[in-house]
Amino acid sequence: MGTRLAHHLRGDRPVLALGRTLDHLPEGLGIERRSVDVSDVDATAAALRGCAVAYYFVHAMAGGDDFAERDREFARAFATAASNAGVERIVYLGGLGQGKLSKHLASRQEVGEILASGNVDTVELRAAVILGSGSISFEMLRYLTERLPAMVCPRWVDSVLCPLAEHDLLDYLEKAAAVPPGVYEIGGPDEVSYVDMMQAYARVRGLRRRRILRVPLLTPRLSAHWVDFVTPVDTSVSHSLIESLTNDVVVNDRAHTDAAFKVRPRGVSEALRLALDEQEERLEQTIFDQDGGLHDGVYVFRSGALLDLEARQDAQLDLQNCGGDLRWYGLAWAWRARILLGRLFGERLGLHHPTTLDRGEQVDWWTVREHGETVLVLATHRWFCGEAWLAYRTVTTPRSELQQVGALRAKGLPGWLYWRALWPIHLVVFRRMAERQAHRAHAIAASRNPPE
């Protein structure tokens, strides 16, 4: 959320991002980054000097079972540092819940109390599940619903919560800089169970209704290991979250929050749809920065081939000739096999060569998402196995190279099985595709400049 908020705020005011390591901090125009250990009061105060509002997103759940004590230490240090630096306000994102709380939720609320006990005005926003890609709770929901048409679940799937769209949370966080200090409960208008939320995700994603069998004897600890088996989320965090799922986390004082913020949060279905749409937009904007592997439901393959400097321009010209011929992709036989496979699942993929590569133009079964002198990004929603992207760009640093990125956001169990079954083939095909593209560029360059 810190990264998303930094990009959300940077157009209106300068943003300073603090974290233990620079590599994990957001970057971009209007964002300054500094490395600091929040437990170091003097270093944190020096970094915060000149800041009006400090947003606190620190938690220690990934560090082990003693996270609650470390969270207390971090909160006390940050409250002191903010006061010493002259910060006017701290905004903290905590967790909803009342009564006997899990260790995780109790710690979240205790951190809010520690921050508010200092000399700096504090706004604590208490939320439940945040519906946005990258949120551990959302990713657990995504993987369970996508991969399991039927599942055995513990009693906590009937716990009630008020999920909140990530986009709405960003609005609350921005407005928190100007509301009276205090604790505010935030959440969407729908009170739903985890079962309701999984079925809503299935509807929005175009999947069949999930069959869910409840087993009362399946404890949170046992179900955590079951979630580990099905989903690739960080176990050090997911186990603490799963223990919290036995608590109902709903908004009890909506009028107090509505009067201060004037935000109208989205319902569950709209929030889920928005989360998936915004993930697509971010992926298309950052596709060349994506690491290979699985990240937030998206499988990414990176490959590349070296280019002679004189062939770089020809590679760029060759990208403009895409569409209408499977040989352009580099391995026509592999793509013919892929088209035949798709027909078994109702796909009807045809070839089409556009007159221009403007955004929105059709290239075979792809749609042009971005085209520039050195870049081509294609996307499709026509595959049975999910949404796919194919992107190329030419670069000169650190070396002259044609870079190729393929990505698939798998849809349902068929999408997951498709990727797993064809993963070894993709390893070979994607590498050969990039090599063929580079070979063709070198051939064009050689024909233009024949040896004397």
C-alpha cells in the first residue's frame, strides 16, 4: 500500500518514501527515496524532518512469532521520531475487530494506540480485507477461487467482514491528512462472508460457482497448511492472517466515518472488478520491469537476444511488420499447435495484419496496447486460459538487445493446468522466438549493407 499511495499522492505534493532497503521502495517523478531503519529514532527523525504527514505501514509479521513485540518497538520509535522531527500528523492503517481478537488483529490495534499516545496528531484507519492485487488477503482469495472448483473449508469461511476496494482505501488515506484525529472504521457497504466473497470473485472472473463443503473440525492452524499447499503466498504472513479469520471484522460506526471523509466505497463485485482491471493497467505499464516467475496471479517469461548496433533499427522495423503471418513470431509450428489446442476449448484465433499499429488496433488475436519507436506491447482476452501479453523492446544499455516478455494471468483451473503443462515448452519456445526475431533483424541489416 505504501507504493500505491506514493504514486497516488505524487501529483499533488512531493512524496518521501522511507524503508529499510531502497530496492523495495517506489520510484518515479515526484518521489524521493531514503533508506532508514524505523527502530533508529535519530535516523528516522532526520529523514522525516520537513514532512507534514507521515503514513505508517510498518508491520513485523514476516519476521516470526514474536512480531507483536517488534511492532511495539517500531511504533514507539516512530512516534518519538515523528515528534522530534516536527511531523504534524501520523496516519496509520490498522485492522477492524472487537472483543477477543486474534494475535494479529490485537497487535494492529495496539500499534494504533501507541502511535496515538505520542505528541503527534494521529488518524487510525481500521479496515478488513483490502481488494487489490498484491494484498495477501486478496491473493489468497484469488488463488483459492481460481484453482479449486470445489473445496473443503473450515468454519472461518462463514466469518463476516466488510471488504474495501484498494482504490477507495487510497481515497481514505489521502483525505486522512485533513480530518480530525481519531479512530475511523472503514469498509465497503457489503457485509459478506468469505464464502460470499469467493463466489463473487468467481462471478466477476467468469468462473463457475464454486462448490464449498464446510468441515467444523478443520482448525485455523490446519487450514493454514492447506492454504500453503494451494496458494503461493508468503506463509509467514498468511498464517497470522488466517488465525484472524475467525473474527468478524465489520464497520460498527459508519456514520462517524462518513461524516468526516465523504467517501462512498464500492460494493464487493465492483471492487473485485476494479482490482482486476487496475492490475491489467499496471501490468501493461510495467511489463518490462516484471521479474520472471509467478507474481500476483500472473506468470511471466522473460527472454532476449543480443543485437548488433546496426541491426537495432532493423529490429524496430521488423516489429512493425507483425500480424498476418505466423512466421513473424519465430516458430510458426509452435503457434499452429497452440491454435489447434485452443480450438478444443472453443477458441477461434485468426490472423490479421493491420495497416497501422495505433493503440487498439487488432494484430492477429492480439490488441495493440502500446507502440513506439522501440516498443511493442500486445494483449489478448481471447485465450481460454486467461489474459495474455506479448511485449518487445530494443535497448542499448547495458547492452544492445531485443527484450521479449510474455505474461499470462491464468483463468481458473484450466489456465493453471495450461501453464503448468506447457511450462517446459515455454522455456524453449520463448527463447527461440527472441533469437529468431534477432536473426531476422541481422539478416535485414546484412541485406542493406552487403560486404564489398
